[in-house]
Amino acid sequence: VVSTQSTGEEVRVTCGRDYRMEGAEVVRCENGVYSPPLPTCRAVACEISASLLQNVESLNEVPVDRNRTSYQIPPSTEVHIVCRKLFDIDRSEALRCISGQLFNQPTFPKCIRT
């Protein structure tokens, strides 16, 4: 959020958790125009490699496509895994995407044969 600034004043812009800044962090107001232009805050998704999804039926209720190389998980989203028939997940705790990283687990869960 940027309030009205006087000519010559500098403004420091920050982005919230799960967002990455694109552009300059500090801008200066010159005759009603920010220079450089105000930065943009972009959401940071978590990328899950398809190689981690062996024996996984679905990821967040989306069927796993064996032709894809990766999946994007939106920020602040829990990751829910459903294993294929005859396989069970090796743990029950959910993962959460925070600032482009998966948390709550030291390693990605696996679907193991039952």
C-alpha cells in the first residue's frame, strides 16, 4: 500500500508472505510519478516434480498425468495425496506450500505397496 507522497520522498515497498517482489524495493516520487515504477508482488507457488509422484493417483483431487514433468501448488495451500490402488501413503501429516517451499515434512510422502 502506497499513500500520497510529496515530490522527492522515497517509499520502501514490501510484499506479504507467499509473494515475491518484481522490481525495485525503493521508489521515489517525482512530480506525482514513481521512479522507477512501483514493483509488483507475485504469488510464489510450490513446484512438485512428477518424479516424486510415483504410485500417486491424485494430487489435490487432480489426477496425476504421467506425461507432465511437474505440478504447481498455489501458496498457502495444503497438499493432499491419494495413492493408487494397492498403495498407502507412508505418513498422514499434510504438506503446506509456504513461500515456494513445502513444509511440515522433512521429505515428500511416498505411496508404498501394501
